[in-house]
Amino acid sequence: MIYYNINLMKNPPLIRLVSCLLLAIAGIHCAAKRVALPVSKMENAESFMAKADGFSANAQYDGANFFLSRAADICRSEKRWEKAIQCLVQMGNNWQKIGDLEQAKTAFAQALQITLDQNDGKNLELSKSMLQLAFKLLAKKEYAAALELMNRGLAIQQKIYGAEHPELGKIYNSLALLYLHMGDTQKGIEFSNKSLSAKIRKFLNTDSSFLKNYSFLDGVNISERSFEDMSGMLDKSLGVYLESLGSGHPLVASIYEKLGMVCALQGAFEQGLEFFRKALRIWLDTVGEEDIRVAALYEEIGICLRLQGDGQNARSYLQQALGIARDARQPVILASIYFQLGKVCFLQNQHSEALQNYQLSLAMLVPGLAPGALDVSRETETVAEKQNLLEILAAQAEAFEARAGLQTSEKSDLQAAFHAIQGAIHLIDLLRADYKSENYRLLFGEKSQHILDLAVRVTLKLFRMTGIQDLKERAFAFSEKSKAALLSENMLESNARQFAGIPLDKLTREKELKNELAQCETLFQRQSSLPGAAETPAMAEARHRYYALLAGYQELIAQFERDYPQYFELKYGNRNFSSAALQNNLPGDMALIEYFLGSTHLTIFFLSRDKFEVVTQPLDPQFAESIAAYCLAIKKIDEITFLQLSPKLYRVLIAPIEEWLRGKEKILFIPDGALAYLPFETLISEERHVADFSQLDFLIRRFAVSYHFSGHLWQSRLPRDVTPHQDAWAGFAPVFSGTAHDGYVMHSQDLRAGVSQEQDIVRTVTLDSLEFPELPGTENELRSIIGLFASKNSKAVGFFHSQATEKLFKSQALKEFSIIHLATHSLTNETNPKLSGFLFYPQANNLDGEDGILYAGETYNLNLDCKLLVLSSCESGTGRLVEGEGLLALTRGLFYSGAGNIVFSLWKVEDRTTGSLMVKLYQEILQGESFVQAMKKAKLSFIADPFTAFPKYWAGFILLGM
């Protein structure tokens, strides 16, 4: 036997041709040595295909294509059309791997022609391969060729699935992105809406609340009124279609189907079922019982019935769908139906039957899968329908966990649940990497939270049963994944750019594009958020410019990934988190306490340098309401409610881990969910009815308290010096004395009734009023702090009134200051967090190119690199709470931009009280105290005075860092 080891991928075309001829000669030479036996043409074709597989396995794609071409010719001559298409699709995929996109297009064109002529235009693998090639052409800006391939791929899948099937949402989204790259915003939005329409079709695991307040494709807004608007549009379309096409037309059925989905998403199941049945009658009359569109409708009715709690009827409809899809040999649709049947069985507590259906569903997505043999690290990466696979694995884990509590095979079922969970978490990581839009990643993070909840719960159950320490660490790692995931990814990407050897000019261009994107997006969102805002030429221009910038930015990032392998590795490589490394970085006198709020349980992870413990306890269904009531009691100085709730919260949050806190001086809290609003230092252990608050045993009396987004983000900023009493200080105080902002609309809301206007000035504003008040206390605050630094011969510079500009804050001039202090108004916008920000002194007619507002989106583009950033304004640490992410607050972008430690506020703070607290904070810092100890001592000075001992006066400001 003669073997040829030729690296064909790197050969120029002429050498590749010679290589293929040598391979053919080798085949003839080998055949001549064997005894000749009569062989059919198809046996020859199969032999050529087997040889091609061998060459492909060794990345010798030219050789593979030589044999595939011969096999395809035989299959065509023998009219074995499916085999011929298979060969041509493989050839096209191989040409793509080599980089010869023209040859790939030719192979796919031949496969498409056979598909159209002989197979009614249906071949799913061909469609997927064409779409893959389309994306490569898109990256090369060959838009026309990419569009042609996408449309052809869409036409194939429309024939397979039907025009409205959820699977088409992916292609609609791809077309939307392509049109946006081409600068056709209108078409881009049209297809993004089609994509959304397809997505809501799959309403099984979609709660309507997930769709609120997000921008799909960074432009198509889904608001509180979305479903009402959608229903209205569908009703209008229905009227037009009924009048022009008649009541039995398929387009009328399509509208009924969409109306059914909208109703089901809102919980109006009976009304949804009525619409579904109307659509069903039309489809049965027009296409017959065996059409795949009828199967899809049966499945939707089954889903709706299951959500309504009617498992018996749901099962009946799903069985009908299963029969049709099985005859049509549609594996993706079959996988979905088996999955739905599993959900129905689970609803009826038939866990073993549910698991059987989930396994059948897996087998449809992973061909050749042996029972229970899914390799989570290998096979999950090769499956195209990763989102479907994720849902199946999560449901499988849930069923194993449920069955574990009902029978003697508890350990094996928990192990199986853990195995499925590992696969699900691996898929979450893969899918997150695929999402380029920040809003999609936020939405995906919310939807993934129930899987992380299941992961923590199952892993800890197995840990308690087996005692395997690695499982406890895995549970902590799963908890960490639910903390500021998007911020963590942005930090990883930033580090990847810094250390991947990318030339400075390209990094500069990336930063410029990112700045322009943030400014353009902010402008567009501001215009869109105004009451009664309609599309104007200026808005259309802003939107068009944004999409053009976005396309340029994505193209640049794709170039980084393509041309700088280290960037790709650093960005997407190993993200495993080591609890042991975190423990080693904790000071000996410090404990880290991380909370995980599950659906039914609260888990507390306790870490110190020499101890790692975990406690789980049932969660009161009213827990979040108790947190909200407690925080409100502090803000409103409601002493009775405070004294009732504080000890109760202490018993839940601190008492379970209190024994391990002995000997510690500092606590770093990593909150979760509603706990992000809670100042833990205010908790008391004793129940008191009447209190002198200066005598209460607040937690801060025993511990210096700080906070962070997550353990790994805290660790990412180590090492750092936290006693910078010799460092330079810069402060900003616009004051707003006698300023105007071109008629801009801002004013502060009252803090509480019965207080004089002078005392009542707070540092937060909204954009729905006419003017904003002065902050005279901020000038006094900064001048007092400057005096403190001067007394220690330390550099301190204050920028007041018209000097305190946004342009200066963004400039490189602040590089020499390690402590930066911002005393101003802050904007809060929980509906659209990107429109939150800080106010600087407004410049007439924007002479410096800035509008005087540092918006949240712009904070990610700063170069702070400071040890401490003090945000002496209201609610600078609050925002919209997103599951899996935490609070979308202004602190996130500032931390990303280099602030090592941040002091921020949880509620509206009074101007004069704030100044007093800040002066005391800096007095302690200048005495050499660390930031966290300085904050503790400043607060204790307030507690010592009975008039300011209530937490309202000292707990509003907290420290992120140490």
C-alpha cells in the first residue's frame, strides 16, 4: 500500500491538482493488487465517499473532494439523488474550509439544482451549509452573493418547515443583519420583526416579562405595550385579509395562529386556543391532515393546553403532531414534539416517561446517540440546534432530580441530573459567545437563570450525599456565573484586546468606533424616549448612522478574531473560576459572603483564607417583598418597621454563617437579586421595640463592610493599594448656580414633606421637567476636602461651576489623580438604563462637543485607572434589576473603565448630610485607613450622634471594593 502525506490545504491550485492526480493513481495502483470482483457502481460510490471521509479526517480537503466528485458523478448517473446532494454539500463545506468560496458556491449550486429538480426543493443540510457560506461572504462584504445564498437557504427551510415556523427566526435574523450591513435599515427592521414573530411562536419557555425593555438587534424596541400593539396590528391585518381573501385563505390562518400565540403569552389560554383552532380548520381544509404545518399547529395547541394545566388533552394533540412529523421525517420538529410530550409527562409527575421522551428528543438532534451516552464536551458543540438541546438537557436534569426524591436510586439519578446540567452549562457558554448584541445576551442571561438555579441545587444535593469537595466548588462556580455575566464578558474582551498583540492603530480605531457607537445610540434612544416621539428625519439619520457604525465595529472585531489567534483564545478560552485562588487572595481578616437566590432556596457561600462553607435554607416566598419593605423603612425613617424587619433579615442572612465570622474584621458581600438593594451593615441581631439607635448593634459596629459584583471580578482587580493617603485627589462640583441648558428639562423631586427647601435638595434628577436646583453643598464639600488634603501636603484640585465639564472628566488630564470625586446630580432611568448618567456643567451650544451629561453607555469608554472613585450623588448604584446580571447601574461602566474601588449611593441623599459624610470619609483616609475601614469609621461617627444614628443618614453610601 502506498501512502501520501500531502498538506493539501497549503498548496497552490496547480499543486493541489497534481496532488489529486497522485491520489487517483494511488487508488488505481492499490486496486490493481487486489483480486478483481464484480462491484456495482453504487458500491464504488460508497467506497469513494469512505475514502473522502478519511482524507477529511486528516484535514486533506482537496483529496476528499476529488473522491466526493467521483462519487457525486456516479450517484447522478444512477439517479441516487440524495447521495449526490450529500456529496456536493460535503464538497461545498470542504471548499469553505480551504477558503475557496467560489468552488463552494459552485458545489452548492449543483446540489440546489438537484434538490429543486428531484427533491421538491427540500434538503436541510444544504440550506445550513449555504447559510454558513453566506456569512463568510458577508464578512468579505460580498453582500449580493451572501443575500442570494440566504434567500435560497430560506426558501428551502420554508418548504421544509412552513413559512412561519420558529426555526426560520434564525434566518430572518441573519437577513436582518445582512441588510443592516448593506445600509438598508428599513429591510433590516422588517426582517428583525419577522425574526421576533418567529421567536414568540416558540412560547413554551417564554415569559412575556422577558420581552419587555429590551432592544432586539439594538434598535427594535419591545416595550410594555408590545403585545397590545402586536394584537392591534394583527387584528387590522385580519380584517383586510378576511375582506380581500376570504375566511379560508392560508394567510388568514397565519394571522389566527399569531393571535393565538400572543394570547397564550399573556396567559389568555382559552382565547389563544380559540384562535389556534380557527387556524387549524383552515389548514386542514387547504393542505390536509398530513401537512407539516398542521403538525406545527397541533404542537402549539398542545403547548397551550399544557401551560393551561390540561395535560391529558395536551398529550392527545402532541401525539397527533408526532404522527405527522414522523411520516415527514423531520428530526428537528420531532425533537420538539418529543420534548413537549416530556414536559406534559413531567407535569403529570410521570418522571420516567418524561425522561424517555427527552431521550428520544435528544436522539433526533444528535443522530446515532446511544441511550444516556451524550458527551457534553464534544457532541453538544456539533449540534446545530443548540438552543433546543439546552432546553432538553435542562428539562432532563429537572426530571432526574424530581425522580431522585421518590425512589431508592437517588444517587444515580442525581448523578445523571448533574451530568445533564454540565452539558446545559457548556451550551450556555457556547450560545452566549454567539450573541453579539448586548441586549440579546441580557435576555439570554435572564432565561438561563433557572438553569443555574437548578445547577446549584442539584450540585449541592449531590455534594451532601457524596461529600465530594469538588462538587461544592462547582456549585460556587455556577453561582458566580449568575453574577454580572455580561460585565465579566466585556472585561474578558477588553483584556483580550490589551494582551493579544493587536497593533496600536487598530486598537485606537476600535476605541473611536466604540465611542461613536455609544454617543449615537444615546442620541437615538433619547429622541425615541420622548413622550409621543414619532420617527423624524433626524431619528432616521441617527438610526442609519448607528447601524453603519455597528457594522464597522463588528467587522473590526471579526478581523481581530480572525487575524490575532491569541485574541480569540483570551476572549473565548478557558473561563473556569477557581475558588481556591480566590481564597488565597482574601486577607486573613476578611470573609467573602456570596448569596444565591434560587426559586425556592437561599444558598450562602462563606469563603475565607482557611474555610469554605455553604448553607442552604428554604426561601420565604415573601422574601423579596421583605427586602423592599426594609429598604423603604430606612428611606422613610420608619423606625417601627425597621426594628421589626432588621432582626428577621439578620436571622436569614447572617446568623447561619455567624460562627465562621469570629476573628474577622472585614466582610465582602456578593449580593444576588433583590439583595443588591440592601445595605447589610444596617442589620441588627436583637429585637427591640423602642430604641436609642445610637446604641443598636448594627453589623457595621463589628465589621468593615464592602460589596462587589462577583468574586471573580473582585479578584480581577488584585493586587491594589487601598491606603493612598499620599495620592493626588481631583473633585468635580458643577454646582449649577444660575446655569441654563438651552431650555433643557430637569428638576429634582422632593425627598420628603415638611422639610425646608434648603434642606430638601437632593442629588438626583429626571428628564421630564424644566430646571434643576443648585447644589451649594457640593462646593462646600469639595473645598473642605481640599483643605484636608492641603493640611497633609497632598495634591488636591477642585473643578467648580463652568470648570466641571464632561469633556474634562473624559480627558487624559485625570490620569495623574488616583482619587476622583464627583459631586453632582445623577439621572436615573430604570426603563432604559443606558439613559442614566451624571450631570456636568452645561456648555452653551455644546461648544466642547459634549452635551453635559455623561450617559451610562459612555462610561465604558473612559480611562479612569484610579484607586478610588467617589460618586457623591443620588442613586448612583441603583438601576434595573436583571436576573443573572444584577443591577444595571452606573457603577458597571465605571468599574469597567478602571475604577478600582467605587463609593456609590443606594437612594436619594441630602446635599448637606452627604457633604458631612464625605469629609469624615477623607479624614480617615488621610489618617492612613484603608477605604473600607475609612467608610466604617465615617459611618460610626454618624451612629454615635443620636440625631444621625438612624441608617437613613449614613447607610445610603456603600463601597464597591475593599
